[in-house]
Amino acid sequence: MHLTAENLAARRGEDLIFVSISFHLAAGDALVLTGRNGSGKSTLLRVAAGLLRPEKGTVIFHGEECPEGRQPGEVSHYLGHRNAMKSELTVAENLDFWRTFLGNIGSGAGLSIEDAADAVGLSEITHLPFGYLSAGQQRRIAFAKLLVAHRPVWILDEPTAALDANADGLLADLITGYLAKGGIVLAATHQPLGLKNAQELKMTGFAGVDAGVWG
């Protein structure tokens, strides 16, 4: 399987924030986006996830289950700045919703709610309302959401936000294990994720209004 972006350009308001972005990721590959705030990292992730329409270019996923190609948003987990959990529901109820709503793609299978919570070191608090958790615990449970339904691509925007050093290491181990099983990771971060052999793309920011986008 592989994820391919060709000649992407995207706008923020009236301005082109980036142009001519291309990359190719195969099974087991990771691409880490770096750069200052406002340089286009989150915008590129949202384009890849199908949440924003690019000004130009394409992003396509090909796999055994979809040789003709599919939009990455159909086969991806997207973890943004917000955790996408209901505060009044318990941890278990939130994870059960996402497991049912997302389902598994391809031949992979997600973990049980208990195993996913255990994988992020929080197996003893699944009965608590999500809103009772600390910011770091909430972020770890948001990461458990990626484990309950199998998707071949993880798109992660600042995944280490609100995590302490120990949780950073746990997160790195989970991503490394996912890559070892043939997953694809596209991530934006200000902090090293501890991933070996990851590709890096440094985003530089506004490209200028209509600066050759259709040239």
C-alpha cells in the first residue's frame, strides 16, 4: 500500500500557504512535518485527511483492498488538536462509539476497549467520564481511539500535546509498533517523536498570492 501526494497547493484565506508539495509513503513509512507556527503543517494534514480541499494537486491512497485508489480520509485516523471526545460520556463509552462508528479497514483488526486503554496506560479509569480526566490523560485516551479501529494511515497533528516525558515515550512506542506492522504515519510536531528513519518535510509558510500555482 502507499499514500501519494502530488503537487499540492492550499490557501489560508486569500493567500497560498504552500505550493508544490509532493511525497510518497509506502507501508511502514512515516513523514514528519516540521516548521514554525503558521507554516502550513496543520493545513497540509487537513488536506491529506480530506477536511480541506486543496487549491491544486491530489492525495491518493492505494492498498490491496482498494487498488483503484481512495481518498485518504476514507482509510485514515485523524487526530487533531482537539481530542474529539464527549466530556459527559465515560472513557469506555467514547471509545466504543469510535470503534463502532469507524470500523476496521482491510484485514486489520482494532483492539478491545480494555486493551486499547491498557496500551496507553489508563486501563483503570475507563469507567470515569472523559471530562474528569487531566489534559494529559485525555490526550492519551484520544490516542487509544486510534487503536480500537484499524486504519492503514494515521494523520497526527501535534500528537504529543499535553503529554509528559513518560507519555511521549509510550506514544513513540505505539507509533513505532504501528509502523512495524505496515502502517503509514503522517505527523506534524514541534517535538521529536523518536521515530527512526522517518522522512522530514520542513514547512516554510506563505507562498504568496497566486504565485505560480497554475503555472
